[in-house]
Amino acid sequence: MPTDVATPLTLQEVAGICWPHQATVGHIAVASGLISGFFPAQRGGDAVAGCVLVAAGKYRNGAARQWCRTHQAYWGVKADLAALAESGQQRCAHHLEKMGYALNPPVIDLAACASVTIRHGPDGAIEFATEPTGASASATASATAPATARCAAVALRTSATGALFPGTDIVQVNITPPALLAYTSARAAGQALGCVACARCGHPHLDLGSFAHTPHRRHYCGNCGTDSTHSPAPMISSPIHALCIKFDGLLTIM
């Protein structure tokens, strides 16, 4: 996902992945867009990223409500309106919360690989190994991620015809530390897994934090903020699970 990197002297645009530390839901399946903010190193947990607000229906009192995709929070209560009047900037209540990030992360083209393995490293890093297909080994050598590597986060894309998630414009799924931990922990605990699509925007849903501990039917969308999507049965939802099913035999998550 492209990101703007602010420094004291320059403004640059680089590829990057950014994620909230404390949010209970997350936005790891992405189409395109920019996040403006301050990212002081190549990776870290101290990013300050700008809000991306989208319409999200109304509060119970009828007041308009918006959803911040960056910080996973609603905007529109009296405190938000007062802050807007004082600062002149429309920002959610969590706009100063520090976030995790990785600049120029590895990008794996699933269509160019015979196998991809992703696992937790002993120090919290993400480790992955890829094996290119015979036809693509030489043609994509310069564009394909290294055969083995350690990173803070990694992106999965596909150059093959057909969307990762039919009916959406999603072009990649970001494997971030909290998303990987939530999925592998739920699977190890024998929890019911799935991937529910938002009833409003069709975006695949990600459960994090306490929401990834117990299967449930009601799911909050990290993309549009809708809180009325119900899965057919209680589950812990993750786009990672959907990719494991879609690319069974190619993609292994450990």
C-alpha cells in the first residue's frame, strides 16, 4: 500500500504497510490509496498516520457518522465536532496513536510461485520462503521477493487473471504481525475459522485482539465501518484464511 513519508525536510512517496497496535479489527486487504504521516525509519512501531474517513451511516441519535480506516475508529460525536471547530482539522480521536509500519516491504506474486510459506519468527519478525514456478523463475527474478527472508510485514499479490476476492477491487493482502498472530493462534486453538464479507461493501473481514479469541456472528467492517454484518455461523474471520483456501497447496501459513 503506498504511503507518504514525512521528514523534517522532504516529502516522499514510498511503498509501505501500516497497522494499528490496539485496534480490534484491521484493514489488511487493500485496493489502492495513500496514507500520509510520519515514518521515521524503515520499520518500527512509532508511526503517526493521517486519518482516512469514510461515511458510515448514522449514530442512534440520527447524527452522521464516519469511520477512520487508518485508526479503526468512528468519528462524529460531540467531542469530535468540538475538536474540529478548535483545530480546523477533521481527525478521529485516535489520530495520535502510534502505529506499526514497514517501508518497502517484500511483495510476493502468488501467480509466480510454486509455493509460499509464511511463519512467525522467534523475535516477532515474519519469515517467509518462496519457490518460483519453472516458467517464471528467470523472467521474474528481479521482481520477485527473495527465496527466503525475514521482514516486519509482507504483501501478497497475484498477477493472474481474477481478483483475490471476487466482487472487490482488492489487489493485495498485507500479512502484518497482529493479523498473522490472530489467525495462527485461533487455528492452533481449534477455533472455527472463515472469512465473512461485509454486507455493505463486500470487503473481507479481519478479527483481531479479543475478537479473534471467541467465534462470533456479528462482525464490524474495517473498510467501511458497518456493524451489521452477520456470518451464517459463529467464526473468527480472516482474509488470510480465505487465501489459504483459495491457494491451497501453494500457500502455507505457520
